[in-house]
Amino acid sequence: MSGMLMLRFTGLLHPAALALSGVLLSCGAQAEPVADFYRGKTVQMLIGGAPGVSYDFVGRLAAQHMPKYIPGEPTFIVENMPGASSLIMTNYFYNRSKRDGSVIGMPNTNIIFEPTLKLLSRDGGNIQFDINKFIWLGTPVQEPQVMMVWRGAPAQSLEQMKTTKLRFGSAAIGADNYTLPNVVNRIWGTKNEIVAGYKSPNDIFLAVERGEVDAVSAALSTFLVNKGDWLRDNKVVLLMQFGLVRVPELPDLPTALEQAPSPEARDMLHFIGTKFALARPFVLPPDVPADRVKALRTAFDALMKDPAFIADAKKLSIDIKPIDGETMTKMIADLNATPQPIIDRLRAVIAP
């Protein structure tokens, strides 16, 4: 019998053996907990938008491809929870979802602005979450909102809109397709009328085709996926894109930021444009264990490089341009540090 076995038999353990066994136990303990948690687990993805729109497409693609990058390879299920520009989903997510890493949220980006602008709840009374306690995984997409008018409508340019009224279709106060036409009214002096109450972007697109409204502002991917023929067949005039820079898909379409009529307007439009750089946020609720946060952020970053995920997104006219969780967290902190005079002026501009 070896010397080590003799020592074990007598109830003693050689110091070298003790050190080795400690390393092995430590490695095993550290390597398995995340995998053990997720193995056989179902991860719920809550999407704060209706089925059949860009938010839904991106979330479902992630749910399809992301599990293989998470230790233990859990199953994903997707649940749509639209309403109030995803305020309903976000309140539910923050207050009622499990905080163990088994629930991922995908809110509308309006939620990111709520602590400062209070667009969805003017007195803050309907806000039941603290944006600074969320844990951000990142965003797969940076995409602008594109403002467009049906060809043949009474006004066909920003200049003409200053003297001629256009009707813009919208979902509700606080939604991008309500806020942006209103911003254009306040900054450029246009005369847009906003017709709210449509349930989804597809309903607004149909209203434009029927002549119920003249124009719409929509997420680029939602527009290209659902109404790519409008662009191909020259059915609409594109007026501007709302983002920080021109996207490769629309290199000749100026941003609102480029057309800002004053330095103050430029500051406000830069604030708004940041939102569209964080176009499809993935988030965890507070208090998720740090090792699971790290695993999910690593899985998200790996997903953003997955050729199959990128190819499937491209089929839906979704261009994957990710921002990771740490960068996104800093960008949101910078937004929350915006000087109050700019916030006050922007709230006045955006207010219904």
C-alpha cells in the first residue's frame, strides 16, 4: 500500500494531498452551480410588445439560439405582454418575476427614459420599478425610428409640413410613434396631427394604405420586414431617421440630429437618439446571483457572434449591431446624469 494510503488509513492526510484535494473540491464547486441550476430549467422571456413586430422577432430568435451558450442548456419559452408601451410588462417583471436568473425581460426602450422624462406616468405614480436596479444583458440591435409619409399625401417634406397638416398614426401617448411626430412639431414648428389608438405597427401601416392617416414613424426593421415593398416600389417618402448616426441601410437619409435647428435642439435630439442605440434591451430583475448574471452576459455576448443567429436575423431584415451589458449600463447612467434644464426642456417638447 502506498504511503498516502497508509496515512489516510491512520486518519491523517499528508499536507500535499490536503492541498490537492482542496483544489479539486474548489474547482468542482465553482464549475457546476450555474450548470446545475439551469439544467432541466425553463427560462421565461417576457417581451413587452405584441407578436409579429420587430421586438417579438428579436426576442424569439434569441430564445431559439441562446440556450446552447448557457451552462446546463435550459429551455426557453416566450411570453408576449404588450400594453402601455411595455409599462405593464416592466412593472410585472420587476415586482413579480423570479429573481434567480430564470426570467429575462425585453421592455420597450421608453422604459429606459422613464426615470427622467416620465412619459408613461406624468406624476410617476404608475412606475413600480427602479431603473437603476435592473441588470442589463445588452442589446442586439441599434436601429433608428424612420419617419415616412405616403407618397401623394398633402405634404411631402419637412418644410411643407410647417404649413400643411399631416395625420400620423400612433399606438398611444408615450409610444415612439406618438412622441416623435410631437417632437417634430415642437422643434421644427410643423402641424402634425397624431391619431392614437392603433394596436400595433401593422395596424398603422394598414391605416396608411387605406388613407386613414398620412404618415408614420416606425422602427426600421419593423418597416422593412412588414412593408419593404413601400421602399422598393417608391410608395413613401422618407423624411428623417432618429438615431445618433445614419445606419448603413439608409446612408442618404439625414438624422434628425443633423437637421437640428439650434444647439438646444441638438442636445435634446442627442438624448432621444441614444434611445435608438439601445433599441432592443435584454434585462434581468434585481438580485439575480452574480454567477448567473456573469453566465447570462457571457451567453448573450456569444449569441451576438453566432453565425446562425446572425443569418436568421438577416432573413428578417434585422442587422445585428450589439452593445454589451456593461456598456449599456454606463450609457443609461449617463442618461440619468443629464443636466436637469435639458430634461425639463425635453419634457416640455415631448409632452402631449
